[in-house]
Amino acid sequence: MPRDTSHGPLGSVAERVAALNARYRHHGATAVLEHALHDPDLGKVALVSSFGAESVVLLHLVSVIAPETPVLFVDTRMLFKETLDYQRELAEKLALCDIRTIRAHPKKVEFDDPDGTLHQFNTDACCAIRKVEPLERALKDFEGWITGRKRYQGATRETVDFFEAEGDFRIKVNPLAHWGREDLEEYMVENRLPRHPLVAKGYPSIGCAPCTSPVKPGEDPRAGRWRGSNKTECGIHFINGKAVRGPVSTEENAA
């Protein structure tokens, strides 16, 4: 029976997150997507994808389970050419029905970053203008969004659960939270999925070109993001309702 979302989900975000995590605690990634996308406690959701190094796994899962799911792609206009080419390739190959390219307002970029050098001295401000604000605008019509966050990706993600509260207003769904790199590799091989061309060049995590560098063997997979600074996240993710742009304490991350 179709769910009734005419009045939106009932209960606070925290209550709904607790209920969803309890309900799907023993499910796998596919089951979480199959059932949660139709769960009234979640509401209307979109998939947010960077079309980065590991994005094809979640994009493929969604294309099989619910290809009509809106896919939000934030084009900062500072992405690698390879990422833009890869986005077009996957959009065609996976036959996703509703990909929406999100960009910052040109006049705001012109005012705040007229010469395109803001990232050199204020990465937080650059991310806010080009990624955080445009995505927040695009997510206003949704009660939740699907991300590719996984526990193995680093210290700020090691306690990621299937469902997270984003403040008091939205839920994040992390179907691949418990997957490891070997699970992703196996899935890509079994389904013959195309790889991002920069992965073979030493980029296990890919963001904007000026702020992403190759990673050496043994380094954290996200070590190449904003290398040389304490910044580890662009700011679109939240812990305890707060935007994460750098390292968080153990106490904060354990919540």
C-alpha cells in the first residue's frame, strides 16, 4: 500500500531516527534502501552524490531499487574534468530518471569570490558558497537525504549509523555505513561498474580540483582532501546538528 506523506512524517527527527535505526539495525544496505525509501518515518528523500571515487555503488543500488529517486549533484565549477565526464557517463549507463545539477548563484560567487582564489585562504567560506548553500537550497523540499558515508572513511565517520539526525529538521540515510573498501570493490567488479578515472591515479576520495591531492599507500583515504589543514569535511555533514568542517572530539563523534 502506498505511504501517505501528504502531511509529512510524524514525530521529532530524533524520535524518527531512533525508530528507524531500531527497525533496520540488522538489515543490509539493499534492504535499508528498499524498505526505508517507503517508510513513513523517513519521508521524501533524495540521493546526494558527488559522482566521486565510490559513488557508483550507491548510484547503482538506487538505479535498481528506485530509479525515480531524485539525485542531487552539486557542481561547484571547480571539479575535475574527469568528474564531470564520469557524471555524464554514469547518468547514461545507469538510466537514472531525475538527476538535478545544483550550482551556486553566479552573482553570489562573483561577489564573494570574484577572482576564484577564495579557496586559497578560506576553504570554509569557499565550500559554503559553492556547495553547502546550494545543497541546502536544493534539500528544502525533502525530509531526508541519502549519502555514501561509511565508517571506514576516517575518524569523523567511524560511528556513522544507518540513520542520523541532521539537527531538528532532516534525516540522513547512510545505507553503506558498515561496508568496507573490499565490499565496494567486490560490488563494482560483480556489477561491472565503471570506475572514476582518477582512482587509478591515487585519488581514493575526490572533491574539487584545487583542494584534492593523491593519497600515498597507508594514508587515510581522505588524507588528500584539504591536505595540510585541519579541515576534513566540506560542511554539508552534521554531528549533533552542527556542520562538520574539521576534526571533532571523541565525545562529539560518539553521539
